[in-house]
Amino acid sequence: MKTGLAILVFAAGKNMEKEAFYSADGDFLIVAQHGILDIQTELGRLLVRPNEVCVIPRGIRYRVTLPNGTVRGYICELYQGHFQLPELGPIGSNGLANVRDFQAPTAAFEEDLTEWKLTAKFDNKIFTARQSHTPFDVVAWHGTYYPYKYDLGRFNTIGTISYDHPDPSIFTVLTGPSDHIGTAIADFVIFPPRWLVAEDTFRPPWYHRNTMSEFMGLISGDYDAKTGGGFRPAGASLHNIMSAHGPDSNAHQAASNAELKPQKVGSGSMAFMFERQVTLFTVRD
């Protein structure tokens, strides 16, 4: 039906050899958490490191090798539409993830007339086929349908300089918009290092209920609202629609007693969320 999304947590310790994969179901947003992914696509190569993300559109063939030997991460597969930058509204033409910081591959090809294995994900089932040459023999390409990557360290964070909390949508990197303005099939949101300066304000995320389901992961460091040790890099948490949640007791105590002076939070840390307008029932591993 090409509706909704899937969320996957992955780990790998072996290179793909003479084989390639593609999803016919949706776009893959890959969040690298540990290790490096050297991704060879039909349109060229992408080297994706921790704190970087890449998007491989539906139908693009690719293979992955692992320069460090192992890799871990998260994937949001968007079945409906494609990822795009959010509307910036009153922010203006620049801010958050800027167009200039996204990187697309340069065309690269190889000549190989030996047998290759193709694996396709179609209707959430796996199919394989053989062919007598490499799929990476594309010598040139043009257009707007291509894989790309983005360094999360280049995100231009927006925040309050007076009081209270702006909507968390100010941390949106990419979105898959829905038909209803203000909601999304999928939002990819990050919580990078940033300054907090709000006055008369409890600064961590407050105790709340959401109209969007939240799948949260941690790439590195400690998330400022979950400092008690229960939320570690490569882990995840899930808050379905209207499930009440908020900072843990350690974060609540520290923030309640803290002097409200300018404070840098999240140094060495990067947390993210996949948000969805309807319930997330399961997470596939």
C-alpha cells in the first residue's frame, strides 16, 4: 500500500562480497552509530561514519563493506513519499539542516563480468536473483533521485533566548510529510550539543504526552533527560501516542536545583528520534 514506515536496528560484522541489495518497499534512512559503512551504490560511493546519516532511495542497488570490521546503527524505512527538508516558516531560508551540507556521490563504475547476486526486499519479503555482471557499471547519471549523506555536526540548532521550550520540531533534520499539516509519516529529529539560556524555565524536556509516536535512539554520550544510566548508545526507547514520559529522576533533581545560567548541554552526545503520526506497534530487529 506504500503507507507508513518500518524501524530497524542493525549490526553487521561481514562485508558484502559480489552481492547487492535494494528495497523496493521504501527509502532507507540509515543512522550510523558505531563503525564505518563504505556504501557502493549504482550512482557512486558514500562513506558514512558515526554521527552521519545517509538516505538510499527506493530501488537503488548498493553493497556495504566495513573498513572497521563491525558496524551498528538504526534504519527508518519510509514507505510513503520521500524524505525532504522541513518547511522553515518564520525561521526563514536558512537554519536547521542546510541544503549546502548534503553530499551526493560522484558517478563511479567498474567492469566485472563475473556472477553477482542481487537481493531485493519486496512487500517485506526477500527475493534473490543472479546476473552475469556487476550492477555498479553505471558510467554517468543526472536527475534528482539519488542517495545522499549528511553530517549531523553541521546541523544549525535553533532554540529559545528568553523563556520556555519551543516545539521540538525545531530539531527536525528530515521529514516525510503527511496529508495533514503539522504531522508527518516520519520525522527525523536530533538533539545535538547546544546552549541552554532560558530564564524561569525547567530546561530538560518536561513530563508530557505526545500526539506523535516517538522512537528514540542514542548515537553517543548521554541524553540530557536520561542521565540515570538506563539509556545508552545503541539502545532505544519507544513512546507510543499519549504514553506519558519525561526526564528520569536524576535529570529532574539536577535541573530542579540548577542555577539558571547559560549552560552547554550534550557535549560529545547525539540523540535522535524517529517520529510518526500513528502508533508504532513493533520494532523489528
